[in-house]
Amino acid sequence: MLSKKIKIGTRRVWMHKSVRHTNFEAESVLSNDPWLFAELWLKRNKKTDALAFWLQARRFAEGASNMSVESAPLTQYYAFLNATKALLEVRGAPHGNRHGVSGERPETAKASLANEKVQFQSGGVLPALCAYLGDTASSQEYSLKDLLWNLPFVHRAFRHTFTSSPELFIPLEEACYVSRDDTSEGWFQAQVVPRYTDRRILRHIPSSFGFFEDDGKTYIRRAKRFKWRYLSR
């Protein structure tokens, strides 16, 4: 392979979270209580409003852990809602008081996931989160069935129930950024899980990606390149 994994110091640069403005040089912190760690950070940085939302999120999450599977989802929703408000407060992203999402099912419609309609509104917490992550959600409408189908951590179980729904995701391993020694170009690259290396599957990947084989393994890579200019200290 003509590329190597990009590192800052001895640490590989990789992605696993929806974050912005990542500081790859920051020290890693191991904590067995992420709730408390974030709480202490908010206090240290005097993020009073965000702290209030974060504490509410924690209480809702703790309460949901003691509820039945039928009762917990609503409480968990409010945990996520308040945690999102805390993030938006820290980042200075205006969000208002509305949730920014609504749903309905026509009175005459059969009770099914396909008939449950979810509408993203133009203002509120959800649109503010989408905007913060560089996406848009204004006035979009989806069925609850389509939304669940598009969630990676639900997708496999979803297809066991809705067997006619096609496979949406191609599992990847070793996702990383790589570069070449003889250029300043860098790009995203990942190894395709062996059972998904069939070319009939790979031909459906977005046009912004390509795939290739090396040493008996199949990889995909982003066509778009970026300039890599990091100088070690």
C-alpha cells in the first residue's frame, strides 16, 4: 500500500464521534463516570446554564435506568434533549425552547411505523443541533419507519422485522486518515469487513468514494483529498 496512517506524535488520527473542532493534541482522560467529568468541566469553565441542562440530563438518565422498557424511552428522550441543550449552550448555538420536531398519524391511517410521520421544524433544539453539525433539517418530513431504518445501531434488528428492506450500511474496520510520503495529500480510508467485499455490494457506495484491493483485503477511500501539513514538535 502506498499510504500510511496519519499520526500526531504517536497517536493515530481517527474518528468515532460526531464532534467539531477536534483537538487531536489534547490529552486523553479516562473516567468511569463521564457524567461527573463533564459536570466538573462545566463548573470549571463557569458554564452555568449548560450545567443546569447537564444535571437534568443526568437525573433523567439515572431515572430511566430503573424503569421498565415500556416506560424508559420518554425519560431517556428528555435526557438526550437536555444533554443536547447543554452542548448548544457551551458552543453558543441559539436553540430556543421548542424541541424542533413534531409527529402525527392520520386518524384514518392504520397504526404502523410507515404511517407515523415525523416533521423537522424550522426552529428549536433539533434544527439547532443539525446546524451545529453542518446539516439542515428545516421542514423535512419522514416516516418513523425510514428514520429507524437509517439508524446504524438499530438497522440490523430492523431488517429482522422488515425483511424486505435492503441493507443500508457496509461495515468498516480500521477507519483512519492516511497520507503519502511523497506528497502533502491526505484522505479517509477504511477496510471493508470481508463478508461485504462483493463487488455487487460495493458498486452502491456513493460516487465520492472508491474501493481497491491490497494484500488480499478490500478498502474504500474518499476521492476528495486534503492538505496535511502537521509538523511534529
